[in-house]
Amino acid sequence: MFTFSDIPMFFVNFFVILPIITLIHEAGHVLIARLFGGKIKFCIGTGKTVFHIGPLEVKKKYFMEGWCQYEDLTYNRTWAHVAIYAAGSLFNIIVILIMNALIYADVLPVDLFFYQFTYFSIYFIFFSLMPYRNDAGKPSDGMAIFDVIRYGKAEDPID
């Protein structure tokens, strides 16, 4: 049951955990796209831009969403695009496994923070890999993978 005592953890989840999960996810896309020689642009949040750090753009509503766009891959093959789109969720899974191993090894404490981190990471992975298009017509990672396999190329160039 949700009570008033749960409100502080709600804010931690919303304003700390979800943005970290999003950043890890986008970092997966960025790393693999760079391995294939791609030009990268990625963002955390929506709304007005607050600041840039290299190719990372952080927006005012940093807790809402994230995206990564790439172009000009050196290795422009279907499997490279699939790997890039799958890399975000793969990075989320790797971080969950590392975190759980550190908890098991008594390096990290058994704590609600890590439980929530794992819970929201799995939620994030599920909806990332579900094939759908959002209201603006942008594909989820799962839909982008489906499109790349179906058409043999990515259709999401940097604006």
C-alpha cells in the first residue's frame, strides 16, 4: 500500500533513478554506434535545453525520456544497426547483473534503492524492446530493430 512515508522514495525514483537508467540506456546506444564509426547525438529529457556536454544534450524535464540518433556508420550493415538499437537494453541488463553481483558479494547493501533501480530498469527494457511507434511516429528500439531487419537499413537520421 502506498502511504505518505513512500513519497520521498517516489521522488528519488522519479528524479534520480529513472534519469540514471535512461543515461545508462542511451550510453549503450552511443558506445556501440561509436564502435561502428557513427556520428552521435543523444539527449536526456524534453523541453528547453539546459546544457550540452559534447554530444549529450540535457533538457529541462531530464526525467522524462531520452533518445539517441546516429548517422554515417563506417560499418553500415543490417546487423550493426540491430546491435546499436539493442545496445541500450543490453547495457541496462549488464548494469542490473553487475549491481546484483555486487550486492551478492556484500559490496553494495541490500537496499530499497537498488531494488527500485532493478525494477525500473526491467520496466524500461520491456517498453524499449516492445515494437511500437510513439505519437510523433518515432520507433521504439524494438520497432527500429524490426524495421532494420525488414527494410535492411535504419530510417532515423540526425535532424
